[in-house]
Amino acid sequence: MAYLQPADYQNYGLPAGTTADWVTAATSLINSFCRRPDLNITQYAERLRVTTGSQTVRLTYLPLAPLGAATSPLVSMQGRYAKPRRGEVIDEPLFQLAWAFSLPGQWTDIDIHSVDLDPATGELTLPWNILGLPYNEVAVTYTAGLAVIGDDIKSACAQIVRNAQATPALNASRTRIDTMQIEYFSSSLLDATVQAWLRPYVAGRLG
């Protein structure tokens, strides 16, 4: 879904006659820069490795936001104590007991209400499993994105369109813009101001 609608064009400095392909291309560039499929609320699924000695992981996509009638952005979680790498065993007797019962490698459901969530950073503090072992890998399904596209995103979208229209190689009188050409000029279309507007929405662990 484009981040600017025709009714927004003049409010953000675009001519009323701007064709939708300019805005669609700008929206695609914003998603590419932010390394995510969409800035609207979207459901994501991640598998995250837990650092040895830690009980926390950090989600990639922010801001976290519940979808629909949900009260939490966390949809479901599973964890497992997989076979540790060399040097990762903290409690050797406890691990040997778990291994005897074939627990390492088994995925188990984690009650999302037992997880401490920091919405500002996306950090999750995990509970211990039934044997007192820490999880070393978790699978998380959650929702993140913007319930309402704000002025910063709309302004960035409009600025990209203006930058594209001011670039001679792109400023052609036609109703279709070549995507590869847009991508080629993306470094100049997303100027410092646009990048500053978009920086809070860039995927955390991916860039």
C-alpha cells in the first residue's frame, strides 16, 4: 500500500496531478531502505539464537504493535535447549540429565505472558525451562509496524518523488517508471533528510 494517497499530495508539496507510479516507486524504495516488507502492521516470524549465559533476545522489527483486537504484539513463542557447541555447557551435570531424557533439541511452547517484553527496544527476557536450563534458541511470531503512517514517512515519500522528478534520467513524460532505473538512482533519491526520517524504522538486526 502506497504511503501517500492522492488526497495527501498537495499537503506534502506534490502536484495534484502526480501519477501513482511515482508514489508506488517511492514506497518500494522506503521498504527496501528499511529492510522490511511494509511499514504497516505486519506479522513476522523469527528464529533467534540466545547468547550463552544470557536470557534475552532482541526482535528485529520495530515498533512492536498488536494486530486487531490483540493486546500483545507477541503471537506465539517456542524455545529449545539444543545440543550446545563446544564451551557452551554451563552446568555439565544438569545438561547430562537433560540429555538422558532426550530434551535437547525439542521445541516446547513458551507462555507469552511469562516473557518480559520491552516494547521500546524489542528485547525479550525469557523464562527458564522446567529443568532450570536456559533456552539457547527461540522461535517468535509477533506483529510490528505502524497503525497510522505518520508525517515523517509521508514527508519522506514525497521528498523521494520530488528528488526523482528532479533527476533528468528519471523525469520522463510517461505513466510508468522503470524499477531498475529507480533502484540505480536510489542512493541519490534517498538523501540525508529522507534517511533521517526513515532511520527509526530500519530493521534492527539487518542494518
